[in-house]
Amino acid sequence: MKIIYSFLCVVFLCLGSCTNKEQQTFKLSKTNNRLEIKLEKKTPSVGAMQYIEIEDKGLLTYLNKAKNSIAVFDIKEAKQIDEIVIPKGESGYPKGRMIKFSAINDTLIGIATSQFNFALINWKGKLVKTFDGLVVDNVYTAPSLSPSFRISHEQINYTLRWLTPVNDCSDVTKIALSADISLIDYSTSICKFRVPEEYCSPDIKSYQYTWYRELYDSSYIYSFTFSNYIYQYDKKQENKHTKKPAKSKYAPENLMQKKALTIDEGRKAMYGKIVYDKYRNVFYRFFLLEHIFNEGETIFEAARFKKQFSIIVLDKDLNVIGETLFPENTYISYMHFVAPEGLYISTNHIKNPDFDEDYLKFELFELKEM
């Protein structure tokens, strides 16, 4: 009898352990580590950025629209060590000022301009290749203006954005989501991924059909602005996609159908970037809470400085394993980067009492099991 009782205890302990493991959740926990970088003159305190490792050195590349350049910061030394200046108007260079960029590898940088041109430059700022008016297979898309260029199997992968308004959902599902550029002959090709039919809605205006994308192995992971789901497309099976629930606990069930706020009222709740953390093998999906304007607040401020957001954590199989809500008017949702030590998020929110336009400031968050 004692043997049977002991056996049952072991079984129940194992079952309890397995259940706890299945129910494990994670959160992003703020550490005491801060990163502060003194900015040189004519360098804005808010802008696009990307972390990259070159020769075991962690570098933060940062767009300076005022100077049409990319500043390079050494994370360990917390100082600027280089500046890549892009000539404006010089023969062969893309027209318009640089508004987005992506450091593809230790040789190439992709840049996008205000004239919807895309080019490759090297780390000295010298032009490698210009792509004017990339050919796509439908009239509703154009090269992306978001820093979503990635290198994969000797190809640059980038997202597409559509510029021409559409009339109905049948037009929406024709929209291509991604394209590739070969690094061998620089030829372009359009992926077969399309906006999923279930994402169509007469309540969404054409300009609201935006999406963010991340690469993982041979898959593209898409986060649509007003969808409580994320979509995974495998390049080996381009006509198929997997739909996974990835809803924020702060998002309404009918987010897509929820009436949009007028330009004078505020900004509707929506999803933002989806980011892969290769060091911890998880994804971060940003959710921007509804922002009702205060008296005197402008849409310009609301667009650049979201009032509050959360970050949903997903495992490698795109299962939600946690969510962290961040305090109001403290952090900037789109100014962040993943490093070996964790996730850095900028505190350069204009309403943060600690804000200083002469510095780039970040706080480090670690992923911890609850």
C-alpha cells in the first residue's frame, strides 16, 4: 500500500510540474542599467535606430535626418565613433532626403528616401546600387519606408507599402506584402504573400492597412495594425499561412471594427512592430493603447510620442507567454533595440521629466519568468 501511495505522489508531482511548466509566463523587468549617449550638435533626440554587432562590438546606428547621415555609437563606450554622410543631389544617389535605413550586414546599408527610392551604400557612404521605381506585380504597392530590410540567403528582404487608395476588399487581397533583391545580380522578385481575406473590413480606411514584419528562419512573421492575430508565411510554401492569436489583454475584441477617432480626438489603439530577440528566442509585439488628446495636445505629438504601450512576449512557436504594460509618458515605443543583455527602450519621451534633448537615454529590461 505504501508503494502505491508513493507512486501516486510521484505521478501527481510530475503532473503538477508539467502543468506549471505549460502555464509559465514571462514579463519584461526593468533593471538598474541605463545607457546614456551624449549627442553631437544637430543630432535629434528622437529617430530610427538599429543595433548591429560587427567584430564582436555592439554598435547602435542612428538616423540623423537633419544632416542626412547615420551616426554610429559604441554601446560599451556610450559615445559616437563614426558618421556615415549620404550626399544629397549628387549624381547617382537617390533623390530626396533619407528617412529610413537598415544596416544589413558589415558591408551594406539599405536606405529609403522621401521620394520612395531605395539604395544600397557601404559603410563609407559610397553608393553601391540605386533602385528607382522597383517593379511590382500590382499598382497598389511601393518600396517600404520602414526599416524592415533584412539579409537572408544572399537576398535582401523588404516589406512593401501601398500608396494608392483601394475601393473594396477584393483590391486589398491583391496587395503584395514582401519582395526580395538578389545580392548577386540585384534582380528583384515579389513574394506571393498577400493580405489575408479575413483582415478585410469596410471599417478600415485604405491608409490604415499597414503591417510590420520580422524574419525567423525561412518564415515571415506579420503583425497587422488592427488584427489581434499574427500571420506566419513560410517561403517554402508561399501560398499558405498560419494564423496565430496574439491579442493584447488591453485590446478590444473588435479592434478592427472599433470606430476610428477623428484627427482632433486622438489616436485609435493599434499594434506596432513585431521584433525577434535572437538571444532569448522570443518575439516582442508592441501594442499602442488608445490615446485621447489632452487640451492643447497636437496630432504631431501623439504620433511621435505615444502615451502608453504594452509589449506582448511570444515564444518561438508564436504562443503568447506574457505581456508587460509600461507607464504613461515615459518610453518611446519605436525607439528600442535588442542586445545580448536584454531589451533597451528609450526614455526620450517629451513628457518624461528626465527628458534631455542633448542625450539618447535608454533603460534595460530583462525577460524574466514570473
